Amino acid sequence: MPRILKIEVLAPKVRRYVVEAPKIARKRKAGQFVLVCATPTGERIPLTISNADPEAGTINLIVQEVGKTTIEMAALKEGDELTDVVGPLGQPTHIAKVGRVVCVGGGIGIAPLFPIIDAMKQAGNDVTVVLGARNEELLILEDEVRALGVELVICTDDGSKGRKGFVTDVLKEMIAQGPPINEVVTIGPAIMMKFVCEVTRPHAISTLVSLNPIMVDGTGMCGGCRVQVGNEAKFACVDGPEFDGHLVDFDLLMRRQQMYKQQEREALERYEADHTCHLEGV
């Protein structure tokens, strides 16, 4: 089973796992993901490969604690094994030399954006990166992105790091001031990606988004990751996860993301009840 070689805390409740997975490390491309089952009785969750080292045979996974499964994974230690890591899955990002590329990342979405930034830079593009977070404490991968030699702009909602404001404010200024932008790639919360697309739409700037709908099997069989793109239903696991952002129905995506919130809360409550120390208060 895949072994966890290293765990690093990047931000509150955000960890980077270096996982032994030589075959995946050799084959993965920017934009692809894996399905991970942390424990024998756990569920499988999709995680984007944020980086890989083919020579060392490792992949990097960045995980935020948001529910039962990710909390279970946070309880694992270096040297522990994951039950399953399946991949690489999904369509790789289309990487080409197009000119000026602006990559916009928000929150944990910065993790899957990182390999795309690297690939776009290596393809010879003039790459500008805009990273956003609620505050400085929650900003991840700043040093890693800066090390790629790209122009970097940071903004936080509260102004604790970089500019105060939203990534869309920065993008509007870039479009107005020039030089012309040939492509925008954005990954983050669905609402952020929606508004990035609304900024680029009037200027007809090609905008690529990476979607994170509910996903179960990763092969297109269950239909859980269905999204509406233009007039077509697409499956994010096999057709994506990246799509033309100007064609995505973000409102439907966000409604579908809320479908199992009650069940998720109940699962977390049961997990927390089962793992409460009964000696407390004695």
C-alpha cells in the first residue's frame, strides 16, 4: 500500500503529504488527480497531484480538513500507509505556448494550480500568478510559486498579506492596464471561479477552470460529478476536471455541491463521538 513518507503543515488544518507512488509519479501530468482511500473503512476522495518527483517515485497531495475523511487522513503519521491511491485520473491540462497567461488561485485551489503554473512557464509563456486567501495565515505555496520565476501578486481579504481585496480586483486591473492576456487559468472556490469568468467574459479571454463536484468512482460510471457545460452534461472525472469557464453552469455546480451536506455533518458527528476520550471530566 502507498506509504506516507513526509507530512508538512502548510496552514491551519492544511497538510502536504509526500506519498510513495512511483507509477503515478512517472505518468502524471499537470491537472490530473488521484482517488485516495485513507483507511480500510473510509470513503474515496479526489485529490489533485500538486507535484511529483519521478526519480524519487513520490507524489505530493495537499489536503484540508473539512470533513470526516480528511480528518481521518489528518490523524495519520509519517510511515503510515494509505489504503488506496488510484490514478492518475482525469484529462491533463492543455499546455501550449499562447503568450501571456494569468493563473488565479484561491485558498486550497492554489495546490492544484501549482503544477499548471510550472507547466505553463516551462512551455515558454509569460506567466503572472495571482494568489488569494482570507488572510496571511491561510496562504499556501507562496515560496514555491515564487521560485518558479513568475510574476506574483498576492491579495488577502483582510489585507494581512499583499494587497487588500479579491483576486478579481487584481485581474480587472491587469486587463485594463495591459499587456493583453491570452489565457486565464483559475482554480479555487466555485464562487471565485464564477466571478473570475465574469471578469474575463466581456473581453473574450479564454478562461480555464478546474471543477470539484461530488465524485465517487472516478471513471464516469456513477454520475455524481456531472456538470453542465454549455448545452452538454459532462463528467468532471473523465471529461475534466478542467473546462471552458465561460460555458460552465456554476450555479448548478454549487447547488450540487450542497446535496449531501446533512449526511456529511452526520458522518462527522458520529466520527467525533466515536473518537471522544471518555476519560475527560472523570
